[in-house]
Amino acid sequence: MNFLIFGLGNVGSNFYNSFKNKNNFITFSKNNRFKCLLINNRNNYVSLFKKNSLFIELIGNVNTTIEIVLNSIKKKSNFISANKDLISKYVFFLNFLFKKNKIKTYYEASVCGVLPIINLLDNFYFKDKIFYLFGILNGTCNYILSNIKSLNFSKLINLSIKKGIAEKHYFNDIFGIDTVYKTSIIISKINNYNIFYYNIYLESIFNLNNYIRKIFYYKKFISYFYNLNNYIFLNISLFLLKNNLIKNINNSYNFILINSFNSKKTFISSTGAGGLPTSYSVITNFYQSFEKKIFFNKNCIKKKNIINKNLFCINYLLKMNFNYNIFFFLFDLKIKFLKLFYRKKILIKLKKTYYKKILFFLYFFKNEKYFINKIL
């Protein structure tokens, strides 16, 4: 199988460098950093779209990624993306097309860096009712607001670019557009219908006045969702807080607080910006794309004709008070055992036997105190 990487920016380069064996990796980028493919060569570009490939799109633009998406559907290949713009606009349309063609799409890296919110919503909260959710979804904005007292706005942007927290085209981060995309993806997952980014109220951190910069309160750029009797309130704005829990979430860290019917309050925090943390989300999606429900057949007996579904390839060690009735049931059930006596206790090692027989044996001693351990 070939692994096709489109885009070698902060995330793409860290993802590519995390693998030692790069024989099956084919990359395509504007700058051609790793010289894996020639620029302005249409034949090489067309050769990328092959069958039996995994498409990994890390470009970050809608117009250039449509062709990649359509080719992955055409070749019936799984698709991994960190493109928050693409996912927020076409998430349900993409899910429909990919499910119809019996392939999967993964976009964990498009939301909160290394924070696994998409996996949580898919696998843990999929049947739970979420009342409210709020959190910091943009690590670049949080880094700027954490250091706005001591440094200038332009210096903080340059520092964030040097550290890899922000990209060269930082306008979407500063104006809050990336945060809107991320919020729309999360809220759409919660409500099971598409909430478009232009329906969310946005207040950016751009042009903060001197009073707000030097004010005592902690400044956080927070996305807020509240469901009140199926009336949804959405807001992304600058909050002035004194909360002891949230004040320590500084620099490029993100956090999400979820309040739901069954699991009550859940608080998650992790790094949300930077090439290395975000690339780890792409790596997890990379391995998830190969996941299948595999059951390994381990045969305890060499003869294949005597294999039973209830056969477990482990030994059991039983410890209970000494009783002569134990031997009667062991012989009666034809259980192979190794008996050891110790201070009026008996240790019975049951050798590679049937699980149902063990349960049936223990049924006769249900009023006795006994301990059972598995020996691998």
C-alpha cells in the first residue's frame, strides 16, 4: 500500500519524519521540501492517485483539496485530513459519500491538536446528551493572550511562528476564523446535523486595547455551547476570568469542559497548537485506518478436530479451604489438576481445561471462600 501525503508544512513534515521506513510514502507539496516528487510534472502528480493507497491531506485549503477528496472516493481509499476549513463546510456530505463507498474519513487533527475530542464524541459520548461545552480551541490565540502583558502583539505573532505554534498565514488564527471552523465541527458532531460556521457569533482578539491587555483578570478566547431545551446558544469571544482551574492553562494549551447527562462533568486539557502535537493526531488516525475486528485463534491442542469454542489457553490457580469433596468433583468432571496442600488450604492448578467446567466445579463450592487467578 502507498501512503500519499499532500502538504509538508509544520504538521506534514513532523508526520513524515516520525516514520523511519519511508519506502511506501509519496509526498507532494508546493515547496517540495523532501524532494520526493518533481514540481511541475503532471505525470508524477497523476501517478499519485492510485488504487490501494491511503490519502493524507495536510494542505489546509478547500480549493486544492476537492480533487484529492474526489480521487480518494474514486479509488475507494481511506482519507485523513487536518483541514478544518474543509471538514467544517462539508463534514456531513463527506461522511455520506465515504460511507456509501464503504470507506472511512478521519479528521481528528482538524480540531484541537493532540486533544482527542472527535474520538471521544464518536466512541464515548455518541449516546449521551451534552448540556453544555466550553473551552479553548485555538492554541495560537491562547499563547498570545497568555503573554500579552509583557510583549507586543506583533512580537508575539513572530515568536509563535518561530516556535511552530502559528503558521506563516496567521490571519485565520488572529481573527478567530479557525476557531469558528473547529467549533462548528464539534457542535455538528454533538447535534448530528451540520451547524455552519457563519451561524456562530465571533469576537476576535485582534486590536485589544491597552486597558484589556493590562487588566488583572485572566484573558481567554473561549468557545461556548449551551443547549437549553433544544435551544442552542453559540458564542466565541474573549472572556475575563478568575477561575483557578482555567488560569493555569497558558501558552499553546487547549482545554474542553463537557457537561452531559450520564458522565456529568469532564475536563480535558492538552497542547493544541504546533506541528509535533498535531501530527500525533494524524498518526493515530493513520493507525486507526487499518483497524479491523480481528480475533486470533490460539489452539491449545495440536489436533484441530478437537478444538472447541469454549477452550481457553490459560491455566487457573484455585485456593480454598481443604475439603475431601473437592477431589470427588474434580474426578467426576474429569478435570486434570495438580494438587498442593499448604496449612489446611489447597492450591489447585487446573491445566488447560474448559471454562464451563471450571464454573460448574465452583458452583458446588459457592458458599466457600475461594480465590481464582489466571496463569498465562
